[in-house]
Amino acid sequence: MSVFFYGCITLDGYLADKNHGLDWLHQTGSAEETGYEAFYQKMDVTIMGRRTFEEIAQMEDAASVYPTTENFVFTHAASLPQKGFVPVQGDVMEFVKGLGRGKNIWIVGGNTVLAPLLDADLVDHMIIQVAPVLLGKGILLFTQQEAVKRFHLDEVKQYGQFAELIYRKNA
């Protein structure tokens, strides 16, 4: 099992604006300008929080966004309005551990899902795209507990206006 975080942040470290919006991202570029497709083809499972899911659910054909992965949403809701997404509750660390070996798991946005996994040292890879945008306020990517976590920088890529930093957990 390998756990990946793949996502885009602003220069000042925000995943979303203070209202959880992503207009800043959509106005900067598109997934076609990045290595997203190659990354997604390697994934077996996506895990996201409710707010990330709500952003995806607003898309015209949300069910087609992640067509080849099992898609789980941490939420208190018993069901979700979009096909292809399964609501789950409980401890994200236990859930991830229960997915079994041999799966590539993508943590899709959401510091409330990412933070406990970082705290438990379960994140193996981080692919972070940085957009040339400053928000000043918003939803931070990193909110884990205070502790030193070391990653190794494997590669730096440029996709249009995005810088992509590819890290792996130190052994």
C-alpha cells in the first residue's frame, strides 16, 4: 500500500480560499496542463472529505471525474447525491490501514483527512503543485500536529504556471 497526497496549493500554502472555493485554481490553469492523467492511472482508491466532495459534486458530470478508482468520502451523511462515491465514517487512519496491501491510495484535498495520516506517518508520497497565486487567507494544506516529518525531494517539474514538487517519505 502506498498513500499519496496529490494536489495544488497557492504560494502562501492554501488549498482553498476562506470560503473553501477553488476559483483561484480554475483561473490559473487546467489538469490537462499537468501530469494528472499519468498520476491518476496509477491510483486504485481516492479518499476525500465532505468539502472536497462538494466541490467535485458541482461539476457537470461528477461521476466521470474519478471513473476507474474506488472513491470514498468521509462524511456524516448516509448517502451521497453522486454515483461512484461511497460515504464512510470513522477513523481515517484505520480506514486506510484496512484497505489492504498493493493499493495506491490518493488523498484528494482536505487537510482534515491529510493531517491524521501525516500524524500517523502513513503518507508515503506528496506531489504538490504550486500556483502563482497569493490568497492571504484560506484553508491551509498542512494542519498536522507539531512534529518533524522528513520527505525527500525526488523531482521538480514545470507545467505552464505550475511548479510541481515530487516528494517521498524518508525511509
